[in-house]
Amino acid sequence: MSKQITAIIVGAGHRAILYSLYALEHPDELKIVGVADPDPIRRKKVAEMHGFGEEMCFRSAEELAARPKLADAVINGTMDRQHVPTAVPLLRAGYDMLLEKPFAISEEEVNYLYKVVKETGRKVMICHVLRYAPFYVAIKQRLLSGEIGDIINIQATEHVSYHHLAVSFVRGKWGNEEKCGAPMLLAKCCHDMDLIMWLKSGVSPKQIASFGSDFQFDPAKKPAGAGKRCLVDCQCEETCLYSAKKHYLDHPDRWAFYVWDCLENIENPTLEDKRKSLMTDNIHGRCVWDCEHTVVDHQSVLMNFADGATATLNMIGGTAKPERNIHIIGTKGEIKGVFDDSVFTVRTIDTASEKGWNEEVVDLKIGGDKSGMTGSHGGGDLRLVEDFVHVLQGEEPSISCTTIKDSIHGHLGVFCAERARKESAVITMPDIR
């Protein structure tokens, strides 16, 4: 029987708590034995969920790192700007790590963390959960089989729904780059950049260009009569597509873990409690044109790879429906699919066929949330944790394995795309140091 892995949650936010559910479903494989978080309510919540005492509750990663090693690993779910500062002392204290993406917010941080990982010899996996979604695993397997030949071009698109855009990237904590530390492309689409690099099997881009802007939420476009808060002083609330009432009171379970986290001190908040919070100190009660919003709401990236292949990534925020789609064209055929439908089509060249090609439709019949609104990402979240646990138990990693070395190209690609967008230039991809 394989050894049970013990882990401590560092940063007890939504993502880390979600990953920790694997321990409740597979207690023989993973046990959560501690938590480090500045919020006493969250520390108590995690301790009660996983059944450990106050002596295993810490106020910070630094406090935990100063103690003798207390577990095999940590699940690092801190905010983007805190990832490297919290990861380094814990790696040096001997912990392996499951690290939330984006794992770094600059090229300097990427190189520094990678250097520490090599120095310490610790195992670090990055939470690029989409690699583990059955939809993308199945596509990767078809690519590895060689049936569509060598990749010529990849076209990836992410449609960020209007309610996801508002809750996370306008009103929410990823709406201001200075505060969260990450531009929109890094915070939302490092998943998608990582997928492109993974599907290209280690061939990195040589050059990157990019364009994008804040098209919808420029304060200059604020409608006449709009106020500071939807439920307090807005004359447009009844007709506004981004009304906080329509988004969060009419649909109180939609993105609830973000919208109502300010009510954690109330055991069972009522609808009236929620209404009052939106009228006062809840950031999600603000007008979307009055949120100190500094990130783009749409962006396009063009990549030229070392082997001559090309790829495009289009992120469009504010769509009616959330959707990720992908189209991969090879020398012998193509794969085209929609992640949210769990369906893709494989077409291969057939010179003997009247129409000139063969076609196979693959329907994985996977339901549930694909956008992360309730936290499943098409089945990838807990499959990632399973792979991490099995790697620490000495097993071979899966084809989806997200080691830090494998994840670097995607992050560097994002940094180059941001430079390209801001400088109106074509940027040469740096080498990994």
C-alpha cells in the first residue's frame, strides 16, 4: 500500500480548499494536517473541515517555514503576488509543493523560483488544471498518436462570460494589475498559453506579438446617471447588464465564493445581509465603470514557434456564454473542438475518399461546470491533485504533469505578449535560465 501523503494548506482561499477535497475523498492517500493563513475565520474553517487542532494553525507561510518540517508538502493557494515570496522559504524548509497558477508574476520571479527548485531538489507542480481535463487529455493522446501529423497551427479561443469578467476581472481582486500583480492574460489565460505549449510538446515560440485593450469598462464610457454603487445611487440599475442586483441577488449562488467572502463571519447570511453588504463595503456592489479597473477585457496573441509552426490565442471578455474552443491543424489532418461541450472532431486526409477526408466525432459526455464558476474545470481539479499525490508516492507522472520546468514556457510567453501589447512590438522569447 502506498504511503499516505500529508500536506498543509498555505493561503486558505477557494482554490486551495477545493484541492483539499481530495483528502476527504481519498483519506488513505492524502491528509491535510495544517493551515497557514492570516484570516482566523479561514484557519478555523480548514481546521474543522480536516480535523486538526489549533497547534497546526499558522498566521503566515513564514511562521510555518520557521518551524521544523511538519508535513510532506504544501498546497500553496496564496494570491498571485505572494506565490514566489511564500514558496521560496517553504521549499528551503523541505516541503514539496502544489503551487497555484500563475506561479510567478515576472520573468525575474520565474528564473528565481526555478533556481530555488533546482537548488533544493523539491518537487513542484503548477495548478494548470486544464491539462488534466479529460477533453484536453484525449486531444493530447490523439496528437501523440501521430494521426494528424506534425502541428502547423493552433487556434485557441477563450470566451470569458460577462458575469465572470465582472466578478473576477472588473469588480474583483484581479481587476487591478497593481493590486493583484498580474495582467489579465496571466491571471486568466496562463491556462491557455500553457495548453498551447503542452500541445506543442516542448517546442517553444521564437517570437510573439499581441494586441488588446479595455474596450468596455473605460471610465469615460460610464453611462449618464450611473452611480458609485448599483443599489445605492444608480439611475441605470434596472436596464444595466452589469447590475449587482441582477448578478448577485437574483443569482446568489453564482460565484458565491468570491461575492460573499466578506460575510464569512455570518454563519448563514440572509438575502438581506447580502443586500446590505452590496450597498456598503462589498467590492462587488460597485459600478463596473467605477472600479479602478486597469486590465484589458480582450486580447489576441500570435506566436511563431522554433519549428516554423504558428499559434493564436484570443481572449474575449464579456461574452454571453463562457466557452473555450481549439482548432489544431497538422500535416495529415486536424482536430477541432469545444471544451464546454466535451466534444471534438478529428479529420484526417483521405485521398481515396470522394469528399477527401475521414471524420470522427468524439463525445466524452462530461457534464458540470467548465468555467470554474462552481470549481470543477471539466474534471481537471482533483485529477491534478491525484497526480501530485502519486508523484510524491514515487509513481510515474501522467502525460499531463505540470512540473515547474514544463510550465515556464507558458508564463514567459505571457510576459512577452504583454510587452508586445504595451510596446506595439514583436518580442523575441527569452531562453530558460
